[in-house]
Amino acid sequence: QVQLVESGGGWVQPGGSLRLSCAASGSITSIMAMGWYRQAPGKQRDLVARIISGGETQYADSVKGRFTISGDNAKNVVYLQMNSLKPEDTAVYYCNVAQGSRWKAYWGQGTQVTVSS
């Protein structure tokens, strides 16, 4: 089992920045990917950004150039730096870990990000 604890959400005006953090604990082995998804009201949960085992990063087209994902392997933490935030970035952001050859998914509890004036 993997436990994920997120922090860093909140309210920000358009153009502002936030940094999300996700700390993993438990049976942290064979991690294939770690990253962030988001879900807005009435919409499906979509990938925002993730780090694949080996270091490759992947981003949704809508956040490229504005968001940066990074990780601290020693601390088992992944960060999402979000700059130039837009109202359409408003959503609940979920940390995700994919474990093992079948990419078993673990989810955090979610953190709300609200971008409005």
C-alpha cells in the first residue's frame, strides 16, 4: 500500500502561482510514475503532469510552459509548481502513483485549487 498526502492548494488570482506537494509513504517500491491529475466539477479526471520512472516528464498541453513537475527521490515527494494560473485551472488536484508492472494506481485525497478574481 502507498499513502499519499497532498498540500499547497488554495485560492489565487489569475496570473498568480501556487505550489502543490505530495508526500508518499508506505510500500514505496516499483514506482512507475508519480504525478498530478485534476478534476473540475462535472468533468473527468485528467492528467496534468507526471514523472515517469527514469525521469521523463509528461504534461497536458493546457499547462505546458506554465506548470513544472519535479521530484525529490530521497524524500519521496513530488511537487507541482503552477505559474500564470487561469480560471480554467480551477479543480481538485489529485496526487497519483502508479506502482508495479500493471501500474496499480494510488490516489491522494485531493486538494482544491481555485483561480478567480
